[in-house]
Amino acid sequence: TIEKGVFSRNLALTRQIKGTLCYIEALYQDNFEESILLSNKAANGYYPKRVQDVSNGIFEGIINYLSIKNYQK
């Protein structure tokens, strides 16, 4: 596409999606520092706090992107 930061790729994972898709790869576990962060559980003990931090960042990024795109129309 002509959009900055938007790529069209023929990924098997995304072929069946008929609408808009936001495909994000995060939390590479082959990074030593990241693997330490991923081992620290959140206060509730169910998942690593790092997962929540990254998912909140992704959510905020998508909201910001959509806000900018809607503002420019």
C-alpha cells in the first residue's frame, strides 16, 4: 500500500481475513532481557506484567493511529 508503515504481504495467517487486520509480532523470547521481563508475573499471578504492558502499548498505538486518520479526513 502507499500508507506509511502499512504492508501488504501474502501471509498464510492472514489470507482468510476479509476485513482490516492489525498483525503485530512482539515479545521476542530470544532476547535475554525480554525473557526476564516475561518471567515476572503480574499482581494477579495469571500472566506476565510485560504482556499487559505491551498489549496496552499496542492498543494505545492503534487508537492514536485511528484518531489521526479520522482527523485528517
